[in-house]
Amino acid sequence: MSEWTVYLSGEIHTDWREQIVNGAEARDLPITFFSPVTDHSASDDCGAAILGGEDNKFWYDHKGAKVNAIRTRTLIEQSDIVVVRFGDQYKQWNAAFDAGYAAALGKSLIILHDPALTHPLKEVDAAAQAVAETPDQVVRVLQYTTQGVLQR
Amino acid sequence: MSEWTVYLSGEIHTDWREQIVNGAEARDLPITFFSPVTDHSASDDCGAAILGGEDNKFWYDHKGAKVNAIRTRTLIEQSDIVVVRFGDQYKQWNAAFDAGYAAALGKSLIILHDPALTHPLKEVDAAAQAVAETPDQVVRVLQYTTQGVLQR
Amino acid sequence: MSEWTVYLSGEIHTDWREQIVNGAEARDLPITFFSPVTDHSASDDCGAAILGGEDNKFWYDHKGAKVNAIRTRTLIEQSDIVVVRFGDQYKQWNAAFDAGYAAALGKSLIILHDPALTHPLKEVDAAAQAVAETPDQVVRVLQYTTQGVLQR
Amino acid sequence: MSEWTVYLSGEIHTDWREQIVNGAEARDLPITFFSPVTDHSASDDCGAAILGGEDNKFWYDHKGAKVNAIRTRTLIEQSDIVVVRFGDQYKQWNAAFDAGYAAALGKSLIILHDPALTHPLKEVDAAAQAVAETPDQVVRVLQYTTQGVLQR
Amino acid sequence: MSEWTVYLSGEIHTDWREQIVNGAEARDLPITFFSPVTDHSASDDCGAAILGGEDNKFWYDHKGAKVNAIRTRTLIEQSDIVVVRFGDQYKQWNAAFDAGYAAALGKSLIILHDPALTHPLKEVDAAAQAVAETPDQVVRVLQYTTQGVLQR
Amino acid sequence: MSEWTVYLSGEIHTDWREQIVNGAEARDLPITFFSPVTDHSASDDCGAAILGGEDNKFWYDHKGAKVNAIRTRTLIEQSDIVVVRFGDQYKQWNAAFDAGYAAALGKSLIILHDPALTHPLKEVDAAAQAVAETPDQVVRVLQYTTQGVLQR
Amino acid sequence: MSEWTVYLSGEIHTDWREQIVNGAEARDLPITFFSPVTDHSASDDCGAAILGGEDNKFWYDHKGAKVNAIRTRTLIEQSDIVVVRFGDQYKQWNAAFDAGYAAALGKSLIILHDPALTHPLKEVDAAAQAVAETPDQVVRVLQYTTQGVLQR
Amino acid sequence: MSEWTVYLSGEIHTDWREQIVNGAEARDLPITFFSPVTDHSASDDCGAAILGGEDNKFWYDHKGAKVNAIRTRTLIEQSDIVVVRFGDQYKQWNAAFDAGYAAALGKSLIILHDPALTHPLKEVDAAAQAVAETPDQVVRVLQYTTQGVLQR
């Protein structure tokens, strides 16, 4: 049986990642999951905290974003499938950026969002192999994809 | 010794995959085999069953085909050799599509079909490293290729 | 303005290529069109006629298919968009092979076929950016894509 | 002298593209500019208007987004530099998607936005070679980059 | 109509290149031909003559071979089709090296040689799209490939 | 410590492969070695013996060469280093083809041959990272490269 | 959890590599570290010592540099992250070369140097995801990147 | 005849670029030359002058280096040959970085430097197709490479 790697990108304020990881474990799926750092303040501060503070907010953010990109880019490149979750708050441009990055690398994309976001996400959805509304749907797509088992 | 991965694409109504897998096991070949989902109704319904039904047949099929493509594309990309079997029924355009996809990725192609199909398959065969008529021939090509043993 | 290249693959027994090329000229689209050799007997015989006859039909076809592939592969690789037409006759596995080849190279695919073929073509359509039923629709997609003009 | 191609992605409700194109012309820069279709209703309707209407809004949008992607992806791939403009309205996930897509292809990115958007755009900015606040700055970066002339 | 580039590699002691170039001109084929430097002594001496002499024959040859490779590699990479001619004299390992190099880049290969060389060239021929015995056959393959005209 | 893969291409009539493999084992080098099938008659006959005989010698050879290429190409692509040995007999064009193929893929090349062959091999040597005269030298290069140990 | 590979390039006269490797071990980071051969005289002499002496200093160096490149290029290509250290002595052009090589391959770069070198290293730093002044900072970036743990 | 593109990287304080460009013009070589911006102060200030000043010297340099990289990377990628000149002053790490970047992209490298720099440049020279001491030698290599004419 093949081993799969799945990157979980996007929204960090709900437990959708846990739902997917738990669902996959419950079904014994042969998947290793990767994620960005989901601790919001660590993610914001990592550059300045490690490499030295910055008075200028732009550079403070810049340092952190680049350190995060080491993790993000490497793990997306190592993944077979990239799941990107869009929530109903915040700009979430990093999520859309990840989706575009993954699409250009030829990764299979699964986009997870509420139907209310269909219109503004149409370009992102159009690049995806599957558009889901719930984490459970994502788990079932992963189950079908990796095990060939369709849970109706 | 090297480890090999082989994807078995195409016709799903006879037991050719089992013959190849069993033949490889009997010879202890160092091969991991991959396949698409070969349960016809699961393959047709997976999109709508998981992600939501569709009245329009085009979109019903579309959703399913895209979910299947997550598995198909990923596993073809992970394979060293792609075997594509054409039977005597159905359009089998997905099999020819897989062959073209694999060829463009530089995979070694083995095409398996009855001599009666030689003329319509000539462009596909021309892209292959080997054209076989029986699963046993495929097994022997795999044995030679992976173990260096020629069973005459 | 950008210059575009479009490859017209597939069915060779109707005048769909002429309709598209004429429609593009009428609209002054900035497109160079490429095609395989559409003279059926030349396409079948080119290998043996030039490089020497073959008694064995398999090799007769093989030689021709490989010579045709020089043209086909090169022009697909040079194209921005690949249009693939499926008719209601013949196996047309070379058309599906071209579609898979183009998809793996990341080309934009437009598939042209009658709705009656939707189910057997679902995997091919799923890889496409557009699925059209008439040459006129293809021309209008090309017009919109290359000129940004939407003819409603 | 080298010839350059620059793709102008993102916000479509102000005249920033015209400012850049006019500024480049005034300086005689050796640049061909590409853009998505910036007519909002044409962009929304192109799929259904050409390929057939859809009752379901998701598929209506989907068809249009895929047709637009033919233009968008092709022109981004043909560009040396991709400029992405973020405005203060709308979700603009397609702009961030384009930025990620271009970054993965190794294109030089110039991001254009108001300083108020610095924090939510930090991951996008971190992938850029230049972050500008005004179209005039973009023109001057292009002038320096293509002509080697620094207008202080 | 498409423009083609063809690289003529291999044997330098007969006029096969001239025959192909003249035949292509006579048929008005849309082809630009590239060649290595075919002046044997210039090819041997170019490194030492320009960059400084070497007492050690290995380095004398090494310098020259590397300078020649600038031309050879660049032009092979720019070509659509690579024709490689093997004669009946000399080792001609550089010709076989060029064939392998072109094959790995996915170029279309046409191999030109006497039937007497079939057995030792079998691996090279197996990577080719066409195996010809005469320059005239090569010209006719190029005519068919680029113009779609089959001269029987 | 890193794990390395090394492909041993070329001459099959002396025991140079055994010398290198034994030398590597004696030094406990972290290397997996790959080779083509070195049984000459198996290598010649594999195509026809498995896939069906051919009266025409060209196609007999062709079938075999293509089956061998499945093994050869796959293992070269999986290797970090490709060692190519040229002996003093036979045409050995397949060895030079492999060297060109490996060079185009960016593999590190080590060429092994007698100084008498320096001139005809100059283009091949010029693409190599090391040119050795004895299997023992190759082992020592591999020891240095993989373990960082220089045996003077 | 993901496994990471990190290449440590550059200065060989201080113990910065040991500090990073030890720091990573102390934190139990899931990283395999690679390095060039850091024994200066072995690195200088490896070519001539193994493959034969050279009177001409250029070729003496050339042989050694190419043998070292087998190790260097292969390990950089296998790495997720490349750390390049610049000290205050010597030309260190090989360090900058490695940085450029890694950048072109899309590797994440971390540059480690004293602030005094900021101006001459500005082009190298501009290609990096992080610029550190101490080995401890590098360890903390690696800890954050691979474990998601921010040690403030 | 083929058209060539050559990028001239490195040292900016002597007239070596003019010598090469003039020499190429005098010989009517079919070459378009590209260069970085060689106005030292413009190159240093371009980021801050266009995009806004920075008190922190690191970010001042950083902004400029990134803007320069738009030009540098794009033109190196468009070039067939990259010539890199090292002088006897300054760190010149950007030159070595460009050489590594070009090498990883598979460009043909010509390195131009005084023999006194042979030892510290050995890794850079080892990646080159030619190592020259004078601009005139570079011109003659370009003449031979592009025209096939050896001026002894």
C-alpha cells in the first residue's frame, strides 16, 4: 500500500485540523499530516524573537514570514495533497497564496470552506480536485483516495 | 537491490491485475503495485456520494472523476513503470489518457492488449517500452527488469 | 498583445479544424494553429513509405506512429492551449493519449465532444479547463482568452 | 537590449494598471504588459455565456473561473515579472492565489498595496522582490530593472 | 506554420549534413539547422589555441572538449529534433553521448546509419523516433514532420 | 550519514563491477549499487524471448533494447553517481549513450578507462567529475565522496 | 512528524558546525545534517592523491575541486535547508557559489555571518529566508521550523 | 545561424565588459549581451531611493539587493552563456553567487580572472566550461562557439 503525505493549510482558529487527523486515525489511513505552525503569536514573533527585534513593523513581520516560509514551502513540496481551509474571518491571503503555490507545483488541492464563500473563492476552487464543506468530507475523500474505500 | 513501483492502469473487468500481482509474488519481485479504484460503482459515485449529489449528470461525473484523479495522478507520479491494459469493450479513454500522462512524465510504459487492437493503439504502443499480449508476459518483463532474470 | 499557439488534436473526419481556424481568422485572433497530419493514409503510411516497408503490420504501424509522434509531441510542447476533439466513431485512443500528454505538461486543455460522450470522457473532461460541444464555442473561448472579448 | 514581459494581477476597480502602462510608455520601457480580463461581468459570466448556462451558482462560477484560468496561467507563465495589486475591498483571494502561483514558478514578484495591509499580506510580501505603495514606484522599479536607470 | 530547429550531430567526414541541408532547402522546409564545429583540427585545438597550450595531452583535449560543449549543449537544448549520424570509422562516442543527452532532454531523435551497424547501435536506435539509412530519408522525414507532406 | 546510490554502466566482459562493489564493501561505504543486466545473451534476447520472436534482426534487437531501457533509465534516474567503464573492445555506444543521458540529468559522472582511450573519449571525459584508470581509484573516489575519508 | 535534511556549507576553521549539530541533538530535532569534507588538506589533495598527481597547480586544484563537487552538489540537492557560514577570513567564493547553487534549486537558505559583513553579503542575504549572527540562532530557527517550537 | 545571449556578471571597476562587447561587435558575433546595473551607487541605492529610505543599513541594502535580483536572475535565466569576472579587490561574493546560480540552471560558464586567483576560485572554475585570463580570450571563445571560427 502506498504512503501519503497531506499538508493542512489555512485557518488556525477552529479545530478542523484535529477533526481531520482524528478522522484519519480512526480509519487507519496511511497518511502523514503536515501543518504550518498554528500558534498565532509564535508564528507572528518567530523572526524577531530569534533573529533580533525590529522597530519597523514591516520588517518585524517580514522576518517572521520568511522563517515560517521555510517550514511552509518545504512541507508543501513534500506533500501529495494540500488541503486549504478558508474560514469566515480575516483576510487569509496566506491560505490563498499556499493554494496557488501548491497548484503551480501540480499538487492535488482540496479546498474546505462554507458555501457562503463560493463566489470569492471561485478561482481557488477551480484549481482544486475537490471542494468540501466539512472536515468529515475531507476525511472521506482521503479515505477513498488512499484506501479506495467509499463510505457512502 | 532496488525497489520498484508499478502502476496498473486500465481495464477493470477481468482479473489481469491479480494475475500480475500473483505472478510477481510467486517470483518474489521487489515491486509495490498501485492501482486506481477498480470498484466501478464506487469510482463513478465517489464525488457525489462524499461531496454532495448533483442532478446534472455532467457535474455528477465531473466530481467523481476529479476525486479519482487525486489517486490516479499521485500514484502514476510515484511509479517507475506504468502498465496500461486495453480490453475489447468500452471506450477506455481514461486508459489512453493515463498512458499519455505517464509518457509525458517520462515513465516506462508497458501496454497490454490483444493483437486485434494493434492498429487503433499504434500511437500508444509507439510510446511504450514493451507491448505485451498476456499478463504472464508482463510479469516476465518485470522479472527481467527488476531482477535481471530472463525466464525463456 | 500576446501571441498564442493552439494545437488541434483528435478526430480527422469532419471539418471542425477549419471551422475553428476560420472563426479565429474572422475575429482576427492572435493565434497560430498547429495540427497533426490529417491525411489519414499519409499518417498511416509515412513510416514505411519513407524508412522502408514492413511485412509485419505491427512494425508497419509502429514506424508510422513514431514518425507522427515527432510532429505531435513537438507541437504540443510548443502550444499554450490544446484542443482535443472526440467524434462518435473509432477508438480515438491517440486523441485521449494526446490529452493526457498535454495535461501532464500543464497545458490548458479544451475538450470538444457531443454530450452523448460525457460519461466515457469524464476523466478527460475533468482535466480540462473547458468542455465545448461546438467549434463555435471553442472559437469564442479562444476569443475571450486571447482578446478578452466576451461575445455573448 | 532585453525585452521584458510583465503581468499585472489583482485589483480591478481602480486605474493602477493604466498608470503603470502609461508610466512605462512615457519612459519608453522595453516591456510588454499582460493582464487578466478586467471587465468584471465578462469575467464572471464567460463560462456560462459561452459554454452554456448553469442553475447551480457553484458550477456557474466554476466554468467561468476555469476559462479565465486559461488566460491567467498562460500569461503568468510567459512573464518575467508579476505585479500583484491588493486594494482595500473584497476578498481578493485570486490575487493572492496568483502571487503563490507565480512564486512557485520562480517569477520575480512585485506586490503593490497600502501600508495598512502590511500585516495580513506579510506572507505574500515575504515572497516578493519588491513591495510598493504606489504605481509610480512600480514604474520606477521596472525602469531600473529593465533600463538600468535609477530615477531618484 | 511552425518553425523548427534541427541539430545535426555525429560523423564529420562525409557530406551528409550538406545533403540534408540542401534537400531541406530544395523543399523549402521551415527549418533552421545547427551543427557542431565540423573542422576537425579546429575542434581538437580550440581549447589550447585560445586559452593556452597544455603539455599534457589529457588536459589539451579536455580544454577543447569543454569549449566545444558550450556550442554543442546549447544548440541541442534549442533544437526540436536531433539527427545523429554514425559512420563506419572511429569510435564516435561523442555522437552516442549526444544521442543520450538529447534523449534525456526529451528531444525527438533520428538516427542515421548503415544497416551493418544495427546491432551495436540497438540501444541508441531504441531511443529514436526514426532510424534512417540515407540522408534523403532524413529529409523526407523532416518534410513530413514539418510540412505534413508525404513524398512516397 | 547520507545513503548513496551508484549506477555502474558500460563494459560487461571484465570483473570491474565486482572489484568496485567488493572494495566498497570492504570499506563499509554507504552505497547501493545498480547495474544493467550483464548477462550478454539474456540482454540480447530478452525482448524476443518474452514478447515474441522476430525474423527481422532489427526488430529482434529493438524489442530487447527497449526492455533493457526500462531497467537502465529507471536506475540511472535513481542514482546519485553514474560510473561508466569503457573497455578496449566493441563499439560500446550504449555506454556513451548512458553517459550522455546521465549528464543531461545532472548526475555526477565518473568515467573509467585506459589512458589509450583519452582522445576518442574526450567529450565524455569533459562531462565527468572524475576520470579514473582503475576500479580501485573509483572506490577511493566513492570513499572520499561518501565518507569524507581520503586514502592517500 | 516530518524528517528534515540540512546542509552546512562554508567556513571550515571554527566549530560552528559542531555547535549547530550539538544544539540540534540537545533539542532532539528530526534533522540529518550533511557537510562538505572539512579537512582542508584532504579537500585540497583528494583529486591528485586518488586520480594521479599534477605538476600544473591549476589542474591539481581542478581535479580536487571536481571530486569535492560530487559530494557537495549531491548533498545540496538532497537537502531541504542549506546553511551557509561566512567567516572573516579568506575569499570563501565556494561558500557564495554554494549559496547561489542552492538558491537556484529553490532550497531554503539560512546565511550565518557577523554584521560586519552585511554590505558585501547583501546579494547573498537577499536570497535567504533567514540571516543569523550566531549558531544558536540557526539552531533556534531549525527548532522552530522543524518542531514548531519557538524558544524566545 | 543561431542567435546567442551572454550575461556578463561580476567585477564592475574595469572596462572588461566593453572590451568583450566591442570585440564581439568587431567580429560581428550573433550575440546579445546582458549585464547587471554597473553604476555602483545606483545599484546600492535603488531599493531605498524608489521604495523608501531605511535607517537600518541591513534593510537599506536588502531592499536594493532584491530589486537588483529582479534584473540579475531574469537575465541569467535568459542567457545561454554566463561570463563571470573576478577582480583582485573586494569580496565579490555576488559574482560567486551568480556563478553558482548559473551552474545550477545548467548554463555554460566562462570564468575570467588572473592566475593569482586560481586557488581560491578552484570550485568556481571547476564548474566552468572555460577559464580565461583576458577579455580577448573570452571573445575568441565566443567567436568559436557561435561562429565556429577558430582564431589561432
